[in-house]
Amino acid sequence: MMATLGRFLRWYYRPWIRGTEHVPSSGPAILASNHLAVIDSFFLPALLKRPVVFLGKDAYFTGRGIRGRVVATFMRGVGTIPVDRSGGSGVEAALRTGLARLEAGELFGIYPEGTRSPDGRLYRGKTGIARLALESGAPVVPVAMVDSHIAQPIGKRIPSRHRVGVVIGAPLDFSRYRAMASDRFVLRTVTDEIMYAIMGLSGQEYVDGYAASEKSRMASRGGEPTPTAPGGPGGRPAPGGPGRPGSGGPEGGAADA
């Protein structure tokens, strides 16, 4: 299913990608990405030669009726791993699943923010990614999704035909902390370093708070997510891609593909 979806996404949306040389050609690696839209989990795998799967909230797998069954089947088909985001054993089981994938020498994708950004900004990362990196010894490859929140704003089921980009950065090596996987201060340091790398790639404004907490505050105020224009949310320069100002890239098919 992923191959078919990938061909469609590349043909219809013409996504661009930079930095594919940073993804190891073999062996385990953790792809740590910002999270702007549901379609993030489809575009990155569609543009890489190696298979990669992401964690997804368990609600995608428990919906009722025809639509619920279709969504669940689709998510399983593209390799999404369900996770109970309420905490506890569900999160632990999901991380163990990711660790098993890494031990098998494969790629595993994770969104350190834990949920989609409510306003296009980059939020504080949760330390589960640091645990995964230190326990597995796998390098962490920072990834920035660009403009996917424009193609699919929160609440929109079918994305519009807005060009989405992916920027991949150089792998981060945390082997120096391998024996300190239970130290919460080390876990926070590693997580913050990963988020800083993502911020440098994405052009997003950083918020030193959790995305889930901001969503709760918005809900309590009865507010809606703040719309964001194409570019770098928060006023920082957005990374260039084919057809973007200052990119130097050609208009047309996916770059680096």
C-alpha cells in the first residue's frame, strides 16, 4: 500500500525533499520530525528509498463505522504503530516496539512533540525519543516538514494541493550518553538538542512548553488554532525548496528523489 500511496503523492502533490544523503543506507536510525499535519506520516516515507514507520494515536485504529474501519486499515497498511498517548503502559509498549524495529536494523520515525502543533510553532519535545536513542544506540536524524500544515490545517480531512517539503539534517550521535539512559537530566539534554536541530531545519519559532498543554488551553478558552501563513511560522526564514524564493531549485519534480 505504501508504494501505491507514494506514487500518488509524488504525482499529485509534487513534494520536494532535501538531505536524503543523511539517511543511512543501512542499519538502524531514528527519524525525529516536527509534526504539523496527519499527512506528515505519509509524505516522508513516500520520498525515502528505505521503509520507515511512525507512531500514531490509537484513535486512528479504534474508530467505528465504515469510515473508522477504512482509516484503521489504511493506517495499518502504511505501517503506523498505534500508541496510547494518555501515558503509562501504552506509551511504554509503543517505545518497545520502536526499539525492536531499531534492533532489527530498520528505520523508525517519531514525533518528539507527541502531537501535532496547534499553531505551526515547534513545541518542547518529550524525552521518550532520548530513551529510544540511548537504549538503542541508533543515530537520530532530524527532519523538518515544511508547509504540510498549509496543505492540511487541523480539522481538514483531505489535504489541498499545496506543495509540501521535507528537509533532512545530519545524524546526531548520542553514544557518549549510552550508559546514562535513566538519568532524567541527560534525557532532557538529549531531547532539547534534537529539538534545536529540528528548529534549525524548519524555520519554526520554538515554544518552551508542550503542544498538548497548549491544545488544552485553547480548548478551555473555546479558541481555535491560530492560522499560519506559508513560510517559517513565527517570522523566521523558511527553508527553500524547488520553486520557493531563494531556493535556487527548479520547479518540477521532487528534489533529491
